[in-house]
Amino acid sequence: MAETLPSPNLILLRHGQSAWNKSNQFTGWHDADLTNQGEQEALAAGPVLIEAGVAPDIVHTSLQTRAIRTAELTLGAIDRSWIPVKRHWRLNERHYGDLTGLDKAETRAKHGDEQLMAWRRSYDTPPPPIRDDNPFNPNTDPRYAHIPAEILPLAECLADVVERMLPYWYDAILPDLQTGQTVLVAAHGNSLRALVKHLNQISDEEITGLNIPTGMPLAYRIGADGQPTETKPVDERYLGDAEAAKAAAEAVARQAG
């Protein structure tokens, strides 16, 4: 008889398409909602979990509507809306600073490919800090009023996201896994890239090429030591249609920002 492998106990889910994903604007901490397509992506993720034999016991999300609603829609599709939910700003998307609200193609035309790609994909190059008069400045949003001014970001590179996300991994998500629960993390492209970098031990150079598509669950089995129990690469961890996940990741890479 073939050996039965343990089921995944950590599922990472990037939110469905948001309004600013669709309009190709730098979103970051701006609270863009899901599009109709994004809602359908979130709903479709539910049956994928059930088909894979994964039923979450608890969910962690950011404080941003697109991640919150993705979790709600996905869980609703599989009759698990009742499970506990934890939300934290440390799972928020990367703060895009003063790029927030800008059209990515227009930013490329104004600043050139090299500068755009440094802001967008470099591991350690943050964009310009958000100005007080930026009409999309998210830092005055009441959901962030509890964050001390000295740690409230004005702009972030991916290295910054790794630094602010990892305490939440160790303090909140990992303890839930260690109690035997199956955990769903519904978050964002860059906060999930930060976590995947940690879990897969991806180098600072290689992480620039990792793209996570919307609405496609990534599965891990995390051991008692907090590390994945198998060494599969990221592109082999998607539940459901692996070719569709690959095509969607490539589409993210082709975006103008």
C-alpha cells in the first residue's frame, strides 16, 4: 500500500484581483476592494481546498479589505465562515510610499524601466516615502491609529516587509500550527512573498523572480520546528491546476509594475 502523506497544514492565499490590480496602479496600503473577477477567484479557491482535503481551522488576514473579503468568500464557499479569524497589520501588503496611486505604465514612462524595476522588484530599494499631501496617503486611516509612529512605515522594500512580517509568523501563525490546527493565511503578493522567502529559504537575489498569482492556494506542511517538512519548490506547491498557476504567475511578472 502506498504511504499516505500528511495533509498540508498551512495554506497561503493571495487575495483575488483588486480594483487597483485591474487599473494597474500601485496599491500598497491603499484599501482597494475586490473586483467581480477577484470575488470569483476567492470563491473558486474554496472548492480547491476541499478537493485537496484541506479544511482550515483558523484564518489570519491583514487589515485590508481585499484580503479580509477573500478569506470570507473562500470560507463561505466551503461552509467554514464560523472558524476563528485573526487580523494584523503585519500581514498588510508592502507600503509603496509615494508611488501609491500612480499608474505603473505612466511611472515607467516617466522614470524609465531601470528605476521602475528597482522600485518594484529590488529586494532592498524602497520607493520614495509617502508625502503628507499624497491624496492616497493611507497612514491616517483609523485602522492604523494604534501603530506607534516610529514603526508606521512611510515606504517599504521587500526586505522591510520580511522584517515586519516575521514577528507575526513566530508570535501568532506558528503557535496555531503547533497546536495542530490547519491555518489559512489570506494576505498579499508581497507579504506572502516575504513568508515564502523564509519558508523556502530563497536568497535575496532569487526572490526578485518569484510571483504569486491571485486566488491560487499555496500549500505547506509545517513541522514542529517551524520548517516545511518537504523541500518542494514554490511552483509545485499550488493546489489545483498547476499549469493555470504557472500561467497566472507569468502574467503577474509581465505587469508594468
